[in-house]
Amino acid sequence: MKELQTLEDVFNKKLFRIPDYQRGYAWGKKQLVEFWEDLISLDDHRSHYTGVLSIKEVPEETSSKWNDDLWLLKRFTPYFVVDGQQRLTTVSIFLQCLVEAVKSHPSNQNISEDDIFLGDDTLSEVIKNYI
């Protein structure tokens, strides 16, 4: 697929794996600051272009050996992240941190995740769909 996709499209029903040949997570302060500055400088009606993400569906003969994760494969299609793992990992970490910050905010104490909103989605929807 070569068209632009939303984050929701990217994460929808997919289980991502980073192949062993890929380097470990290596983004440092410089890349993280640039990512953050890109996000906070967006106009209200613009989307952030994260870059190219190249993924490849994992063959069943490979994924069937993932004994600890077989239960996940009933709901998700497994993909190897061929390119873009640094960006994808950063987005995942960012979303987890954002969820934790919103949940711990004093105004959200004793409020259900179903009643806290991040944009158009409830916190529970963000957790379910992206984390």
C-alpha cells in the first residue's frame, strides 16, 4: 500500500515485530526534540507526516512458532517492520507517556478511562487501538 495512512490505519489489527537484523532503538535527544517540535508546531487542521513505514506480513510458518504470542494472532495480523522502526517505536512510547500523563493529571483522578478524551477518542479507545 503506497498511500498516506493515519495512525489508526497503521495500527489497525496489526502486530508489529522488529526483525533481529534491525538495529536497536537508537533515537537520542536530538531526534526526540525534533519529533516533539514537529508535533507542537502543527496547525490545528494539519496532520504530522511521520515518514515512510515499510512493513511485510510475516509468513504463517514463521509466526506459528511464536508460542508466547499465538493468542494475539487470533486478533492481529503479524508484520515485520522493515523500515521505520525508530519512528514507530517513538510514536508508541509517546502515546504510552501521553496516556500516563493524562491519567495522572489531578483533574482526572477517579474518572473512568471511558470518560476521559484525547481528541475524539476516549482514553480507553486510545489504549485499545494504539497501545
